[in-house]
Amino acid sequence: MTTPLPSPASPAPSASTVRWTPRLWGTLLVLCAAMFLDALDVSMVGVALPSIATDLDLSTSTLQWVVSGYILGYGGLLLLGGRTADLLGRRQVFLVALGVFALASLLGGLVDSGPLLIASRFVKGLSAAFTAPAGLSIITTTFPEGPLRNRALSIYTTCAATGFSMGLVLSGLLTEASWRLTMLLPAPIALLALAAGLKLLPRSARERDHNGYDVPGAILSTASMLLLVYTVVQAPEAGWTSARTLLSFLAVAVLLTVFVLVERRSSGPLIRLGVLRSGSQIRAQLGAMAFFGSYVGFQFLATLYMQSLLGWSALHTALAFLPAGALVAVSSTKVGAIVDRFGTPRLIAVGFALMVAGYVLFLRVDLDPVYAAVILPSMLLIGAACALVFPSLNIQATNGVDDHEQGMVSGLLNTSVQVGGAIFLAVVTAVVTAGAPADPTPQAVLDSYRPGLTVVACIAAAGFLITLTGLRTRRARPSVVVAQSTLREAEADRVPVRD
């Protein structure tokens, strides 16, 4: 028998009534450092790819695995990473994975062959698949639900945005000296965070009352996610309608079906399916896919436009994106207080609306744009959208979840983010490739980008429509608006399910 999402018995204390001790701040900063590193690593590698290809003599098809290897390890193992944190202890899992991340960063900067570099990237993605859900679940179990947790999560997601923005700029600077510096930079930061974490992170006991380890579920979920990410990454090259791609998708469907059947019958499931009876949880997961998928597709096309068509340098391109990241870094810390007042559905809906507007405005670009009049407004709208949507999705996904399941839900949310990014980037790439002109003049190439940008806007619009289904006509009391909304939705969506 599966049951609906469990709800807290009472609202958490107000952030204003709880003292933020130095140790509490230290704990949050350690977790923020890990999230900062994840975002930094993702954004830095893109600008370094041409230099890596030249130095290691890699073909284009091999080079893409420097990026895809990380996505494969990260997206494929997140579900396992989240549940492992619940069962074996969040602190232990986080620190071990952070140490592996530092070691893989060091090796990535020292290797002298493409396969070894790709292997180090896969290991980094694998370790991030354990640090991300473990770190998020440490926050949600350390800070009580309500204003205090909302503030902590807004700071946490601000560090992710800051890491991504700084990665763009740092990669442009470091690659001028050597691409190896972009691989080595995360290592000392990770080691410092590890040393601080050993002293500051709260000790977490292993889950004692679980009903064994769901080994079949772990194998099936990992295999299905790895195969899904691999299939989506390879589909543009192999062909979306090729026998290889279709058979791979069929295999993914079979694995996921068997996984669901196993989870329904397991006494200690990797994912408790009752969690997905909550409408707010479903909207958070789908919203995460649409949010990150649309942004990754936009960044891919905008980078090609700026570097390939406008001839901008890597640093110039990074600076063009910087206003969006700077706006997130400045404003995201305030989102927790806004969530307390208005609730997550309203903020997510407004954020998606701003995101759609930013993507649509970017369609005005031409071969001789005025940055302040054409590109900057889009970047500011997208930055404002990210500041509202990303923290709100994290808050909505983790509210109303028992402590012993926070790692599971955190892993599920991060899986939605990564799988959404991989799937929608592949879709956008396929649309652009299908419209590639026979005569690749700059104007013809730009025209081939526009359908891809339209798809990006449609993905964000889908996220907006999904969020609208969760809006409430009456506002709850400001101090507990998020928790109350979650409770009402869980009750409304409560439907008994028989195994």
C-alpha cells in the first residue's frame, strides 16, 4: 500500500524567532560551497572545449563527451545518491562524495588523453550526484520548514547562480592561460569545504528502521537513468528515428516500468511512490524540467550566436550573460521572505512568465545588435525569472516531506533538473540541425536558430501552464503560507492506491 505525501504536524517557528548561530551559518556555507562548485564546474568547461580539442587532438564527437560524461554520471545516479544519503547518513555521504569530487578535479587537470579526461568528468558527475541531494537534505533537516528554511534555501540557490555566473567569466580568463586551470580550480575549493565540513556539519544517524536496502530498485533506477541520458545525448548524432535510438528509448521504457513495479512491492523502496500523489510535488518536478531545460537550450543557442555569428570572444560572451547571473546573486536571498508572503506557486508562475518574455524578446536579435537595447533586456528578464523560480522550486519540492525522506525527494528534484536539461537541449539541437541551411551565410544560420529559440520559449510556456494549475484563489496566512498550501494540496490530491 502506498500512502500520500506525509505532512508536518505543525508549522515551523518564524525565522525571526530563531537565532542564526555562527555554527549554523558555517554549516550553510559548507553546503553552499558544494553547490557553488557544481554550478561553477558546469559553466566553466564549455568555454574551454576548443582549447581541449586542440591540445588533446580530440574529434568533435569525442569532445562532446567531456560535457556529456559529467551529465551521464550526474543525471544517472541522482536517485541512488539521494536515497543513499537517507540510509547511510547525510553527513557521511556528503563528505565522502566531496572528497571524490576534489580528487577527480585534480586528475582532470593533469591527464594527457581524451578518454582519461572523460573518465574524470564522469567521476565528478557521479560524486555530484551524491553531494547535491545530500547537501539539500542536510539543509531541509537542519532548518525547520517555514521562513527559516525558505531563507536558507534562497541563500543556497543564490550560491548556485553565483557559481554559474562566475564560472562563465573565470573560464574566459583561465582558458587564456591554460584549459587545465579550469579543471584544477574546483579542487582546492572542494578541499577547503571538506575540511570545514568535518568540523561544522551536524552528525546524522543512519536510518535504523528501514526495511532493508532496495538493491533491485537501485540497479533499475540507475540503469534506466543512465540509458535515458545516454540515448538523449546520442540521439542528434545517431538520428532520432534510427533503430538504435528507438530501441534505446524502448529499453528505457521497459526498465522504468519494471522499476515502478518493483517499487510498488518493495518494503523499503528507493522512491516511495506515494510522494508523487502530491500535486505540488508533481508540479515542482515538471517545473524543474521545464525551467532548466529551457535555460540550457537558450544558453546553447545564445552562445553560438554571440561567438559564431557576432565573433565575440569567450570573455565577451561571458560578460554578456553576467547581468542575468548578477541579478540572481543580488536578489535571490530575498526570495525566502517573498515566498513566506505569497507562496511558491505565485512566484513560480511570475518567474516563468518573465522567462517566456525574455526568450521572446531575444528573437529580435540580428547580425548587428545593440546590446543595451536588444540583448540586455532579455538577460535581465531571464535573470529575474531564475531568481524567483529556482529557489521556489526547491522550497515547494521539500516542504511537507518527513526528514527521513528528504534525501529521496532532493535526489528526485535534481534528477528532474538534469534529465530535463539533457532532453530539451537535445530537442533544441535537433530542431536547429534540421533547419541548417545548405548555404550557411550568417543570416541563413541566424534564421535557422530562430525555430530553436521558439522551442525554448514554448518549453518555458509549458512550465508556466503547469504552474497555473497549482494557484490558489485565497492567500493563506503569511507566516505559514508555504506549509499550508502544501498541506491543502496533499489533502486534495490524496487518493488511496492499492498494490
